[in-house]
Amino acid sequence: MTPPAWNLESQHPSVDSPAFQEDFAFVSNAIITIEKKNSSKDIPTLQDLFILCEKAETTLGNLFTYVHCILSVDATDPIAKAKESEVEGRMAP
């Protein structure tokens, strides 16, 4: 019997791949930018922040889903568990 598996290569090759790391870095940097410019009253800046926030939220959601798909197949994967913790840490208020 073949154990269950996900084909997630179209999203990221693995949780420790450069593509995953790039998306995670994008989210981390977006959070810093949003926090720095959050008090702006300049409409164009606020519009840019809104767009950045949407992109970061979507990317973070994709990372969350990706990691949980990996863990749904192997809940003991130490790298995926570490990434889960990092991703969920970015979701905290």
C-alpha cells in the first residue's frame, strides 16, 4: 500500500528550498515595512501598504497551507515542524 502524498512542487520544491525561503523573507520584510509606515496619512503610501499587506497575507497563507500539507503526510518531519513554528509566528498579532 502506498502512503498518502501531496505533489506540491508547483508551489515549492521543499520546505527548505530557496523558493520557500524567498517567500518567507518577503513576508518578514513586508511586516517590517508595514509596521514602519503604518501611521502614514499619505494616501498613496496607504494604498501601497494595503497592496503590500494583501500580497503578504496571501503569501503567508500559502506558506501555512504548504507546511500543513507536508505535516499531514508526516507529522514528525523536523524541518516542516520548524517551518510551521516560523510561519505561525508571523501570523501572531
